[in-house]
Amino acid sequence: MRKVLFIILPVAVLAAAVSGGWYWWNVLRFLQSTDDAYVQSDITLISPKVEGYIKEVRVADNQEVAEGSVLFVIDDRDFAAKLAQAEAAVAAEEAIIATYENRLKLQQSMIEQAAATVKSAEADLSRWQQDHKRYSALVTTDFASRQRFEQAETDARKGEALVAKSRAAFAAEQDQLAVLRSQRREEEAKLLQAQAASRLARNDLENTVIRAPVSGVAGNRAGQVGRYVKAGSQLLSLVPLSRVYVTANFKETQLTHMRPGQLAGVSVDAYPDLTLDGRIESFAPASGAQFSLLPPDNATGNFTKIVQRVPVRIALPANAALTGLLRPGLSVTVTIDTRNAGDGDGLVGAAQAKAASPATAR
């Protein structure tokens, strides 16, 4: 029996070692794994555009809401009064413009009247000038008295003055028309300003009703009835649980053969019996340290090399077994299979392709 064991045991150990080596050579060396990975989602922060007291709260914590649903209502009495005031200003400007329209019509009539007066004065002047010319010829032959000649001469001069007066009045009426048109344009500009103020007031009134911009689950609710809020203050967070993804922080030494599109096995700590099939969607443009509040400055002090980590976004299928159950912040373990080429360039793929292209061309 001992002789048999001495023969079988080394053979079994050798077979296990060969099998393990074969599995490492063909599978394990292509797998890159990290447990520095978490579920994330594009959380939407709900904030008001106007300030005021919250009158109604129509959403509860952890409640699922649809896009367009009313979340909060701010007291709108002041905004309704401002809208009424703005609409009254618009109506007043419209009335002023209507008045100017009537004044322009009246002024046009006055201009026509002044033009008629000019024609009448010119006709009288023509008649008086003809009389003056006739009496000038008659007075030399004593067929007309000197007094009648002087009367005709006076009438002619009077006619010239009347023509000049009527023409000046006609020019004044035309100038008044230009003034009225300028004033009307000024009031039209004021009307546009009043209409813009009315639209802003209407927008403020509509913004007192805060609606959900996306569908999701409500959380971190800070808005309560009676609370005074200002524009931009955070009232609620909406989490779209149907559109979660995974951010895995891989070491820089693990990124050599990673490409977008490669398969990723995602194991969620909360559900250890299930493994999700994801794919690499994209790589962060810089390491996590570069986006920190205080980026490292390796040019000062004693330098110690530390392996950096780069966030890699992993897309999850929409019809996965855990859809709707995953929550942002959950810990996961991600394993990337780098045996396939993926569908795009990774961090070093573009440089490798550029370096290989001249040799290929030759």
C-alpha cells in the first residue's frame, strides 16, 4: 500500500500542478480584479428656483415618484400679487400706446388741415398780388385812386405774411407728428419691458410648484411644511435605481490590457449568490488623487511612490437580476476578463496603436 501511495501521490500532485498552471496560463493571468468598487447612480438634487415658505409636501422618504410628479408647493400668494402687478403694468402700457395711436390719427388730420390752410393762404396771396399788379398799372394813369393802390399793396404784403404763417404752422404740425411717433416707440419699448417682467413673474409663480425632473426614489428629504427655503437650497434627492452603474478603482498596473467593451463580472456583497455580467463603459480622465480636494504635489518633500488607482465605469444591463434592488454606495467586487479586445481603446491602447502603425505600413 505504501508503494502504491508513493507512486500515486507524486503523480496526483504533478497533475494538480500542471492543471493549475494550465488554468493560470489560459485564464487567471487575464483576469484583473478589485474590491475597491461601489454601486453608483446619477443622483438628482431637487432645489427651488424661488424663495418662500413651503406650503405643501407631496412626497415621503423612500417613495417612488414619476417624472413630472409634484414634490413641493411653495406659498404663492406674493408671487400671484407680483404677477397681477406686472399684468396691470402691461395693460397700462397697452392703453398708452392706444392713446398714442389716436393722437397720431388726430395729428394727421391736423396736418391735413394745416396743408389746406397753406393752400388757402397761397390762393389769397395770388389774388392779392394780381390786384396789386392791376392797381399798380392803373394808378399811373389816374384810373385808380392812390388809396386803393395802397390798400392792394397792403393786402399783398398781408397775404405773404399769412402764407409764411400757414407754412410755419404746417411744418410745426409735421414736427409734432415725428415727436408723437418717437414717444410711441418709447412706449412700445416700455411695453416690451413690462411684458418681459410679466413673463418673469409668471415663471416665478409656476416655479412655486416643484416637480420631479426624472423618475426615481426620493431620499434625504430636507423640505418640511412651514420651512423657509431660498433658491438653490437642497430639498430632496432623487435616485434613479433603474439606471445604476459601478465605479471600480483599479490599480494603474492593472489597466494595461483593459479596453472599453470588455466583460466584467460584478459580485455584490449584499447578494453574494448572484454575479452580474457588466461591461467596461469608460475610463476616468485622471486618477482619483487628481480629483481630490488636495491633489498630491510630488515635487516637494520626500518622494514615496504609491500605486495610483483610476476609476473605471462598468455598465450594468437594464434587465439584470438585481435591477431595482441595487442601491448607490453598495460594495461590489469587479473582475475584468482582458482576453477579448473590447470595442475601443483603453488608456494605453491608442499609444500602442500609434506606435505599431508605421511598422505595419512598412
